[in-house]
Amino acid sequence: MKCFVMMPFGGSGEYDKGERESRIIYSKIIEPAVKDALGKGAIVQVESAKNEAGSITSSIIRSISEADLCIVDITGRNANVFLELGVRFALKRRTTILMHQQTSDLPFDITAYRSFKYDALDQDLYRKQLAKFISESIDAKRTTDSLVFDVLEDHSEYHAKTTTSARVMPWEDYFSRLDRMRILLSEAITDGRYRPNAIIGISNGGAMFADLLAMKSVYTGVVGNLWADRTKHDGSSMFEHSFNNGVLEGLTNQMREIPLEPEEVRILLVDDMVASSITYNAAKKFLSSKLPDAHVRFLPFCYADKEKLEKVRGNLLWFHSGFRLDDDAVHSIHLTEFEKFPYEKPVRSA
């Protein structure tokens, strides 16, 4: 099942602790509660609304229309969250779950609808209670929980159609995933749990990912790019050429100018996807041969099926002690049903 979460970003005072509280509510209460209620295979996507009233994208509307379940946190009465709730009410008869903190009330218009009250400070308790609330809502015999369908009895429910364009990842989805990874990395750097000395992308897609990952984050280290010669299909010498030797020499010189914290060299190797893992393994081997004392972690942007995780598990960033995400959390970040990136490159499953 698919669940779409609509909630404030937290930058406009909706939550007492701002953006950090928004991330905690999602990661510690909402997402695990959905997994508890729907099963570990449930796909959970979040849209954190900012303070730009009326800013709702085609990707958000598509996600709202395709979701089997929508969870809407109306704490702080964020304008965009209410706009998205209205879209959901108009498109789907059920199941839409309203939630809000105990210190806030429902607007008069929707007080007749069940809502889940929670306290962000007691995350374990309200995760369990929300999971129970979700299960009860799905099993409820009520034909609708939509204000629109309650009033307009002949109103028809929207059913999404699969189109060719839907197979291409929208830029909104790309940047939503990027933001999640950037936030996790920034928090780890700020807290001193993990700080890379260099972020290195693999070829074009990886280079863009590396550059965007470093932008608007607290990372201040070196960013570079290795070129993969994909004519060498076995991967044995895919990175062994003068261009990469020069790049690595330049990156090493730059890293020497930056005090190492910790003293070991930590390299975060990134690419836009995991397919056969030949490129990833070749890049890791090349870096190990040139920088034998470096600790290399890997971060892909996405993958097309869960089995791909096993190909990179040993060096995946999220399994570092500074993060320790479980498999389900990793899948929620990286697993995609889209067949192509926004820049038309295939997300290969082979």
C-alpha cells in the first residue's frame, strides 16, 4: 500500500521546535506507525509544506490521488497543508487521517471528523496509538471520511491512470529525496556523528548528485568527480586512467589544506543508482588502491528493487554507526517505481 503524508515543514512556527520537530514527528511517529499498521512493505512518502501559500505541484497532486492512505498533520494550520487536504477530499472518498498536537484544535469546518491527537514528546506511545488508529480507520465501515463526498453524494472518485509520463521521475520527487538525504547528512555532521572529508560522484549522474548533496547543507569539505570508462564492461580498470589520477591528486591536495576531523580520511562515494554494482565496486577498488587508509562509504540516489540493497550493504552510508538506519528506512529513501530519472536516464533494474 501507498501512504502519502502531508505536514508542515516547521519553518513558520507550526511546531515549537521548528523544522527539527517536523522531522522527528515524521521519522519517530508517523512513518513507523504506518509500517506497523500496513506492514514493512508499505511505501511512505512525505510532503513537508513550506510557507509559500498556493505552492502545490503536479507531483504532489499525483501522489495524493494515487495514495491508498493519506495522513494530514494540521498542527499550526499551515495553508498549503489545508490546500492539499482539500485536494484529497475532492479526489478520494476515503481513507484520510487527520492528526494534530494536543495543544491545537480542529477548525470548525472539520470538527465532525475523527482526528488523532498526539504529543511529540512521547514518541513511542503515540507511534503505537497512531498505528492502532490507522488500522481502525482502514477497517471502519463508514463509507467516506471526505467532506466533499459527504456533501456531494453523487460525486465520483478519481482513479489514477498509468501513463508513459508517470514512469519518468518528476523533479519534485528528485529534490524531495535529495532533501531527506541532505538533512540526515547535515544532522550527522552537526552532531559530530559522521563528517566526510570528500564527497566524490561517479560520472555524470553521480557528479550532479554530489554537487547538490553538498549545496545548502552544513558540509564544507571537498566535492569531486570520477569518470567511469564504461567500455570496460568487467570493471577491472574502469577508473584507471589519467583523468581520474589527476582528479584524485587534486582532491588529495585540497583535503590536506583542511584539518581532518577525525584524523582518518573519510570519503563519501555517491552515484545516481545501483544496478549491477560493477561501477560501484570498481570505484571503491580504485579509491582503495590510491588511498589505502581512507574509509569509503557509499550513497546511491535510488534503486529499482529492494534486492539492490544487498549489493552495497557493506559500505552503505546509512549503516555507519552515525546513522544506523534499518532496511525499511533505507528503502523509504531510495526505492523508486519510476523507470527514468528527470534527465531521462533509465533507472535500470538489471
